[in-house]
Amino acid sequence: MIKVLIASNDEPTWEVFRKFIERKGYSVGIVHTDSDIITYVEKEKPRIILLIRGLGIEGFNVLKRVKEIDSSIKIIFVPWGDEYDEDIESAKELGTVTFLYKVFRLKEFEKLLLELSQNQ
């Protein structure tokens, strides 16, 4: 079963994603801190990470470390909305596959999830 890691401390948001992802048949893990992201990636080897957070220096360090551990992990970044264009470009350079903004359609997310889980 494909593992999807949701990394967020925004419970209402991650709960919507968790329920949706589980209904689609994926295994879901949830973490809330940067160190928990790294620990989960090292132990559980998720194929996709849904990163719901602001970027900042800590966010860039997490993205970089995840890609060092496993460069094949697909990362969907859901920014809080206050990221600058250069931050988003830097995240792309660090291996973020795509961005999903908080105003989204679940169908759009479903299509993205299916696409990323099939590509290796």
C-alpha cells in the first residue's frame, strides 16, 4: 500500500486530507513537527508527502533533508499563502513536485495524488 505522509499542525486542514486520502485506499501518516517529518521518512518510507505549512528556513531545511534521505519522494506543498515567489521557486529547486493552494478542489487533489502514486 502506498504511504502518504501529511505534515501539518493545522488539524482541521490535515483531517480533511486524511479522511479523503484514506477513502482512496492509501495509507496515511500524520506528523506535526520538522523532526517528526524526518523520523517518519527515515522509518516509514512514504512515497508522497503532503506538506501543509509555511516555508521559512526550517521548511527549506526539511525539504532538503527529505530529498537527501530519499530523492524519489514526491512532495506536494500546501503553503499558508504568504510565501513569496522566490520562496516557491526555491522549494521547486529542492524537489517539491507541485503546489496546492488552500483554496482547492478535492478532485484536483485526487488527480494529483493518483498521478504521483503511479510515477516512480
